[in-house]
Amino acid sequence: MIHLLNVVFGLIPTLILGASIAAGVDDDRSHRRMFLFVYGLWSITLAMWNWMRSAPMAWIALWVVAGLGSLAVCVYNRRAGTFTEEP
């Protein structure tokens, strides 16, 4: 059951991103940056949730790596100017 919950909870931010694009929100750089930021925080939250439920260590490590990786990409792109808004 914990495996199914991890997969479902892991897909929630992606489904929300798809729904917002389908609703007509432009897929611009700020939208992608916000997605990376939210996905990073969500992944770290899932890692803590798994840790509190004494889930297998693989799930905890997966969500920590996904969260920190997502936040690192977000910060790197912001500092590199990749996600800057165009005038």
C-alpha cells in the first residue's frame, strides 16, 4: 500500500501542472520555475512523511534526491539567468 501511495503522491504536482496548462495558463519560464520549486518542496515533504511512517529507506532517499535535485536546478537556473523573464 505504501508503494501505491508514493507513486500517487509523487504524480500530484505533475497532474496539477498538466491541468494548469490545459486550463490555458501559458507554459512560460516562470511557470516552469514555480513547478520546479513546488515539486522540490513536495518531494522533501514526501520524504519526511515516509520517514515518519517508517517506510523503506529507498522511498525516503528517492524523494530527498528528487526534492534537492529539483530545488538545485531551480536555484541554478535562476542564478544563471536561464529562467529570467523576457521583456
